[in-house]
Amino acid sequence: MVGGAVVIALVLIAGFTALGGADRLRTANTVHAATCDTQVPASAQGTAAETEASQILLASLQAAACALRVSREDLVLALGRGNGIADAAQTLGVTAVALEEAVLGSITTTVDAEEAAGKLTPTTALAVRTLIDIVPPDQLLAAVRGEQGACQTLPWKSVGDLKQIAAEIGVKTGLGAACALQVSPLEAVAALADPRGLDGLVTRAGVSQAAVEQAVRTAMEQAINEAAAAGALSGTEGTVLAAAARVAPVDRLLAIVRGDDDPCEPFLWPGSTNRGEMLAAVALVGVVDAACQLGVPTFDMFAALASQADLDRLIASSGASQEELEAALQSGLEKGLDQAQEADAVSTIEALLLRAVLSQVGILDLLQNFIG
């Protein structure tokens, strides 16, 4: 999910750089027919994602400029030099509402077209729309320019399904990590989009790998807690995900939220410093192992912890029975306890008592006992 959010962010900054060389602002109300007719040039710089981002931006800005009857260069410079949407609109001689609708509407339309053409995955397209939906225009513009205004707290925006919730968690994680590391929010989101991007973020931030991982971990836990506080995640679901944010390896954690995690990849004991973290780690290992056994995406397994209704949906989509799902989770938690004992994170007596619990309570109560 985080990987999808980078497209719109990177798209904006790339375009500002590529198109910022105009010598002067032209008269804002002058109609440039060429703006509407000129074919958007192909970009060959950067990664595949960056190239696609640049194309989305160029097409979106051209469509917005055409709708506003201004040149594309004037639009880019007005957005880049002003203090916000209102200032840019005044420079261009249009209303702030018209400018906002033209730019954001054109981006949405372009993303829809790219998704329909198979150039963007549905997950990526959803993340782009989520970013536009949750970040106010002036704050989005501040993020583009790397200004501190991008660090203002964003209220949780009510969204629909769990995929949209994951996308919002991803966007807020990128913005929060950027503010903590004092790097461009767009650079942070771009780095988190790539499974190997943490190394790039370390280079950009000029700090240690541990410092970057801690910033990402803290930002994600905060986003998950906000989702739970707003009712977007259930108590069990939010607690397990927040626990994962505290103890899971960061690269694995990001993969789970992005949706590209392989639950069958060996999940080593993440470590713990207290009993609460130990139980959270056991629950994390158990949920991931259950996802592997059932052949379902890791995040879907987390999502099923919300309620019996969500469990029923997972049962229907996976083809597994309630008994098979419970058995998979119990088996996974047993594996987590084995790892905890091997790491001397839990005593033999405590492990024995916890194993007794596994066979005596329902699946949702089971997780609540481990994380409650």
C-alpha cells in the first residue's frame, strides 16, 4: 500500500523539477492552444515507478492547464512559487476552488485511465486516490516542496474497506517518518514504496539504519493507533497491528502493509524486552504462520481479527472452514511460543500455561488473551 502512495507524491515533485525552467510567468489569462494539443513527452529517467509517475504528472498538469486556459509552465511555476493554493490561484487569475478541482481532478482522471490501461495496479491507484483524499491541498503542496507545513497533524479520514485503511496507514507512515527524519516527505514515501528503499532513505536522511527504522516503526504505530481510535480498526485488530509495528522487522512490516509480503517466508523471532512485547511477538508469528497455512495474504489474516463477520469473510474467500482457520492460528501461536522459549523470552511454566489457553478459548478471545 505504501508503494502505491508514492506515485502521486513523486509525480508532483518530478514535474516541478522537469518543468520549472520557464524564464518568466506568462499572462495567466492567455489561452495557449498548444497546451491542450501538445503530446506529453516520454520520460526515460529514474526507475520504472518514477518514469510512470512523471508521465502521470505531465499528463495531469497539461489537462489542468488546458481546463484553466493557462499554459502548463505558468501552472507549474504558480504552484511552485506561491504559499499555497490561494496564492497560486491569484497568480493565475482563477479561483482557488477551480485550481484545486482542475489539478486534483486531472490527476484522478489520469490515474483512472492508467489503471484501466493496465499501467497501474489497482493497489497503486487506490493509494494515489487515498493520498489525494486525505491530505489537504495546501499540505500536499507543502509536501511537494519539502516544507514543514507537511508535518501538520492529519485527522483520520473515514474510509471504506480495509484496503483503503491500509493505504491511509501507508500514506501517514511516509509523512510521519519524513518529518521525524527531516527529509522531504516525498523522498520518504518514495523510499518506502520500494522493498529495497530503506537503504536509500538512510542515504537521504544521513542517519543510521537503526534511526530510520525506528522513525518508520514509530510513524506506522501512530497511524495504526489513530485508525483504531477513529474506529477504522477493531480493538483486537488495531492492537495486533500496533504490536507488530513495535516488534516486527521493519522491512517485513512494510511488506505486510504494502501487500507484497510472503507469509511463508521464515519469520524469525523479532525479539522482546518485556512480557507485553513477548506476547505481541508470539501473536505476530502466529498470525503470519496461519496466513501461510491458509494460503491468504498476510494483511488479510490480520484483517480477519476484527470480528466474527470478518472471520466469516476470510473463511468464504479462502475456502477454509472455521475449524481449519482456528487450527491454523493455534498452530501458528504454538510456533511463536516455541520461538519465544528458544530465545529464553518466556519461562517453561509460562509457556505451559499459555499453551493450555490455546485449547480452551475461541479464536478472537485467543488473540485478546495474547495481546490484551
